[in-house]
Amino acid sequence: ACTGTSYLVGKEAEDRVLAQVTQESGGLPAISAATAVVHALNALGAKRIGLVSPYEGALDAACTPYWESRGFEIAAKTNASGATLDFHPIYSLPSGSAQRALDEIDATGLDAIVMLGTGMPTLAPIARTPFKGRAPVLSCMFCIIWLSLALAAGRKPDADDLLAWVRGDWWRERMGLPKEIGRASCRERVSSP
């Protein structure tokens, strides 16, 4: 559940370690936060993605090549700012900074938007903005929870299941938001080529 390590070790090493853990566990699937996002993007058929990054410096520079190595075109990218020096900048990033960065990204022509960093507060921004245009908004923790629960329940982790999560069919009201936000965008996304 730490995407930064995936960026630093790279696709091949990550795949090798996850395959080894899967084999040693008797076939139970091993996933990382980053590969959970890959599963989600593949379920959606997404190729052109936007990134909302909480990182600075070398880690920010490493994230784009990682996603490109996974077969995605990075068509837009913004950076969340506003962290303090507490613990690690990502873990002290306020939700408002994540929301502002999401609001700033140009979603034109995007298949999906991914809010990076397992420590960035993303649930409230996703609840408020489940779609930007036709692009569903995902995050690393959102995807790892979606994929883990689908696999544990024996459900096929497909686009319909993921879009129900993005719409917040069962959790939006718990955030104090109306249940209906995002439904028109979702129908448009699902029915569009």
C-alpha cells in the first residue's frame, strides 16, 4: 500500500516480487497499490490518463515513467501543494489541497484521472468530484480497497463494479453528500465508445 516503492523499483521488479508472493501464498493474489490502479484502469479500458501527484522532486519525476511503463499515456498532470513538514509531506497534505489539484487538471480527452499517493486524502475529493467530464476519478487507496474486496468476495473486478464505487452508490451519503451526483456522467461514460 505504498505507490512510491513501485515507482522506484519499476514494473519488472514489482511484477517479479508480486508473482513470487502469489506463488508462496499458494496462489492468493498479491497486489500493490499501483497494480490495483493498473487493474482499475484496465477494467475501464483507460489509456489516456491524468495524474494528481502529491510528490515532490525525484519521486514526482519517477511516477510518470512508471505509469508509462504500464502502457498508459500521461495526458495531464497536476501537483497538490500545501503540505507541512509533519512526518512526510503526503501525510500532512490537507484534503483541500488534493481537491484544488483535482479541480485544476484539464480532463479533456482523458479516460480516467488517478490521484496518487496512498497518504493523500482522496475520498472526499472523489465524493465531491467522482467524474471530471467523462473521466472517472480514482485514487491508489480507492483502487486497492475496490480490488481487494472484489477478489475477497469472488466478484469479477470489472468496469461496472468499479463505476458503482466511483459513483458512491453505497458510501456517498456517509460523506454528507447527495447520492445522485455523478450518475449522468457515469451513464455517459459507460455508453460512450
